[in-house]
Amino acid sequence: MGSDRHYIAELRREFARFLESGGKVHTFRLASAPGTLIRDIYSVIFPGIRFPLFYARFTIARMAERIDLSVLKVPLYRLIGVRIGRGVFIAADVIIDPHFPELIEIGDYAIIGWGAKLFTHEWFDNTYRAGRITIGPGAMIGAYTVVRGGVDVGAGAKIGAMSIVHKDVPAGGKVINRSVLQ
């Protein structure tokens, strides 16, 4: 395990298959030494040309995040691979994960509120996890909400401000972060 080249190569092949497959979530574990951890993660998820492409996408995503006008930011997010439908509104300060923007699909007329975050990846306890995010047509994602990779938000669903969405929300469903609203 760890930074063993054969193990890393196998993880890289499995991860590439996930990206091509349309699967919902993929995880892998690394037990790398602290000095090689980031290098090992990046060698699995960004082999070869994917590494400089990540930094190009990162730069474009950061520019889009800073733009207040949705009509200007939507084309930038599309440029980096996010599939965005017609009439989508993306508010200011929204963060769309530049690691794997191609894993995000936002349906027609969805609204993504101020400061919301759509994360396609996470690292915790030596486990890397990547997942697709689908936001259905007409769904509303409230301000400062976090949507975790591997989540489907159904058509017309409503997510209240400052929510953490870690599991699927059915079409027409509602999520309210009650601790914030009490």
C-alpha cells in the first residue's frame, strides 16, 4: 500500500474507469507517508496531462466564483466541463469544485444561492472520495449550502440556506437546516 508504484497504478486505472463509467461514487484509500501523500493522491487523480488541466480549470473556476453576474459565470463553468441547463442562475461566491467539474450536472432553471458549494471530492481518514452531483430542473439550493459529491437533488427540490446535503433529495423534496432556523 502507500506509495507503492503498482498500487498507485491500479488505483489510477480504477479511478479512470469510474470517471468514464457514469458511476455515482468512487473511493480509494492511501496510507502514504505525510511527505508523499499529496503527490500520491495527485498521481492517482491527475495523471499526465490531467494535472496541468486541473490548474487551468481551477483558475477559470476561481474567476467564475468572483463574478457576480450569472450570465457571465455560467459560460465559464460550462467551459471547464460542468453540464448546465437553460436558464440556470448561479449567485455570487458559489464554489463549484474544480477537481472534477465534469461530475456536476445542473438542470434547466435551477437556482444556486449565494456562497453555495458543490464539492465533487473529499479526503478524510486516508480515504479519497469522488462523486457526481446532479441538481434537477427547477431545484433551488439555498445560500451557503454545501452539496456533497454522490448526491442527486431532484427536480423542483428546495434546499434551505446553510444546509449540508449529504444524501439524495427526492423530486419536490425539502431540506431545512433546523438548527439554523430555530
